[in-house]
Amino acid sequence: MDKNIVLNAIETKFPDAIKASSEPYDLLTLEIELAQIKPLIQWLKDDPEMNFIFLTTLCGVHYPGKGDKEFAIVYHLHNLEENFRLRLKTFTSRENLNIPTISDIYMAANWMEREAYDFYGFIFTGHPNLIRILNMEEMTYFPMRKEYALEDGTRTDKDDRFFGRDGNEEVKFDNKKALARENNDQ
């Protein structure tokens, strides 16, 4: 099994599903249309040629200010017999955080989806028990969203831009020693 075989098989079976493809670190990564993600994953698991029987991980990502691609769910699937890994990404906007559950395809997705709900606020439609898993039920926010400052806003030795947030744009981080001296002089 190689990347071209997998990519061609998916393009043949789901011709409109792939929005983009790349191979960072030699890992086939496909951006999939949200409406196609569940049928595609079901097929990848059930098809004897594909045989992606193991869900390595499922996680959420927040890309602030990216409009229709502000939130992502990332799936890592593994064909154990061929030792082939595949990364699937699907994006959605803040206005529609509804993602179809795959807990009926992979039992391990149950807790992973609960974690993504708990930290990002994704609503996995069809999930059997979508409640917080690590945080308290009383929480009214989702702590992994990049909506909150990382540090005290008066600090200039941290740049939120390095963490996917806006902030400290006026500070130049070209010379760490000069920055340290500048902070010590204050």
C-alpha cells in the first residue's frame, strides 16, 4: 500500500470529498468535505483493500480568524497490516460546530469525541453520551479555544502570535538577549 493507491481509491469512491491533499513529514494528509467525513471513514475501515481498522487519535484544533476554517477535527487512521497511516482533516466555522460522530465506527472515538467537546465545544451528533470528560460540567467555556490571553497582557517577553493568537505585535523578537536586557531595565 502506498499514498497513490490510497489517494486514487478515495478519489474514485468519493470524487467530491477531497478538498486538498498534502504530505507533511511523509504522512498523507487529506482535507475532507464535512458532509463526506463519516461515510469516508466508514468505508476506509470496512473496505478490505483499505483496512484502516485502528483510530490512532481524534482531536480538535482552533484557528482563530479563519472564517469557515476556524475549527478543525483531525483523524489519524492506521492500517495495521500494511503499517500505513492516514491523516484526515475536516473544517467548520464557529457557527456550525456539529460533526457527525464516528463512535459507532470506532469505539475509541467515544472518549476522544468527548474530549474534543470538552475542550473545544464540538457537538458530535449521534454521540451516545456527549458530556464533559475532564472539566467540570458547570464550565461555560471551552479552555483550548484560542480566545483567551496566555499571559498577563502587560508582559512583553511573550508573543501570543507564536501561539496562534494576536498580541504584542509591536515587540520584536529578533534578539533574545536584547529583549531580556530591555525587560530587566524596566
